[in-house]
Amino acid sequence: MASLLRAPHPSPLPRARLHASRSPIVNSPLLHSISSSTPTGKISTSRRTLLVPLHASTNPSPPSSSNGGSMDVRRIIIRAGKILSLAFPLWISLACFLGLCKPSLFLWVHRDWQILGLTLTMLGMSMTLTLDDLKGALLMPKEIAAGFILQYTIMPLLGFFVSKMLKLPAHYAAGLILLGCCPGGTTSNIVTYLARGNVALSVLMTAASTFAAVIMTPFLTSKLARQFVAVDPTGLFTSTVQVVLAPVIFGAILNQYCNNLVKFVSPVMPFIAVVTASILCGSAIAQSASVILTSGLQVVFSVCMLHGSGFFFGYLFSRMMGIDVSSSRTISIQVGMQNSVLGLVLANQHFRNPLTVVPCAVASFIHLVYGSLLAVIWRGMAPKIERNEED
């Protein structure tokens, strides 16, 4: 991924206060150099730049080994991971399409495998973090605090009011509210980069909202969804700790104290993450394919409303708070794009009606469509401060 996503240096981050002299985050493996070639073919290294936290290694080539056969396989997996990561929305869309048209392809995916898959995905993401990064996320400067508050107010409330307004059946309403209460998804970091947003802020917001999800997701879901269906907050809390908190802390510890192991394993993690997320989304669609085909339009419309409003209000309120354009874009993307895979797992584990998972499954496709469109639009509308720097 690091070798594929190359672009000019992003604009400085004065508001986020992410200076090397003040924050350990800048010096961590989380933020790698993505320098672009100059017209003379030289690589600019005047300032460090920022990378989406899906690949911990800055060197795309695997270490040399006398075992040529095994290393060839490793190289193939690494290259496949890069290709899959670059076209992540495409693979998610394809998996959802197959789940809808050919549900039998995903019959082998059961709940235990879903938990294992999400745990591995979170572990892979956390291997790009260090304990210092996690401490830095907890410091929460203005932009991170604003993003955190908007994340856990706009989306949960939107999920509740959209459910009421459209008079969704109880199982769909519970699924939509659960989706709104999930933390920001890691794919928001990629979209932020492509949209010329503040990538460092996106990384920290993802870390902060993911950690807070252990408390916020069960608490908000139980408060907002209990009038629709029975909710087990203790079970939600336990599952969130299992699939979010434990792998994130474990991955950060590994990166802090077993760096050589992480460098060896991390190149294959994008492959595992993309394949796992695609299978989970396709499986969720497959479980409810007949329902989606017959009466799924209402669910699709409600999910579109949820995410579209999240993007809009995330940007609007950020600008009203006096946050710069680049960071406002970042907050908008972070608020609008949820960790729908977490929603899938929690819905399958803790809600009796299997249709509760449908909004989360549909969202895995919808928010990527919104995010991709925004990335294309905003990439052609670089913030003024960045244009001035390039001049």
C-alpha cells in the first residue's frame, strides 16, 4: 500500500499540533514517508508525510531469504495485498453482489469465523500503532475532540431519528442504530488521503473512536435501541472488548517490543484484512439476500440517509467550530464512514432476529460509495492553504 499511495506532501497541521518536538506520534511507525518524485527524479524528504495505517512497513520488498520458493509465495501475497487494498471498494462491492445473487457461496461462514476474522483485521491495523500513538490519541487536541464528539452524537442520533422517520421495523431500526453507534472505520483513512484531508488527524480519530467504542457502542446502542428490541449491553461490551480492545492493545505491544516480527508479518496483513472484510460483508448480505431483494429498498434508503447526513453534518459542524477546511473534510469522512464490520459481528452475536444485520451489511457498500465520490470531488478542490504552498 505504501508504494502505491504516493502523493505530494500534505499541508502542515498547525491546528492539530502534531509537531515532532511535541508529539511522539510523528516519530512512530504509524506515520511513514509518502514522498513523491520531483521532475528531476529525486525524492523529496524535506518533511515527513503521512500514511494510512494499513501497512506498517515502509519497505514493500520482503526480506531476502535462501528459501526462494517460500519467498516467491510471500511476494505474491504482498503484491496481492497491495492490489486488493487499492481496489478495496471494488472487492467489497463484488462480495456484496455475490452474496446477493449467489448466497450459497457464503454458507460456510459461521459466527465464530466472523469474530476471528474481525479480530485479525483489528490486529493488523493495530500493528501500525505504538503505545506512544495510543497515548497521543488520548490527548485529544481540538480537532480530535470535535471529531470524537461528532462521531458519537451525530451518527447515533441520526440512526434513531431515521428509524423513527421511516418507521422501520424493529429489527432494521436496531441494526441502523447499532451501525450509527459504531466507531469510525479504517477505510476512512484511505479516503481522507485521497481527498487531501488531514491524514494524521484521521489516524488519531480512528484510534480514539475505536478505543472509546468499548464503552460508547454498547452504552449508546442500549439507550437508543431498547425501545425497539431487547439489548444486552453487557454482552455488547464483552464482544467489543474481545474484537476491538484486546487485538488493538496486543498489536500495539507487539509493534513496540517485537518490531522485527511486526515487520515480517505486516506486509501480508492488508491481504488478510481486505479478504476478511469482503467475506464478512458478502456473508452478511447472503444471510438476508431474499429479504433484501423483496423489501430491501427501505433499508438501502435508510442507510443512504444515515451516511449521507453523517458526511454533511460532520463537515458543517466542523466548519461552524472554526476548524480548517482540510481537517473539516477529515472529520466529515470520519463521521460518515462507520466500522460496519464491527456492526455485523455485534448484530450477529447479540440480536435474535438475523435481519438486524442487514443495515450493517448494506452500509459496508454504501459508505464506500459516498467516500469514494467525496474523495474524487475534494481531490480536485485542494484547500487554499495547500494550493498556496504548492505555488
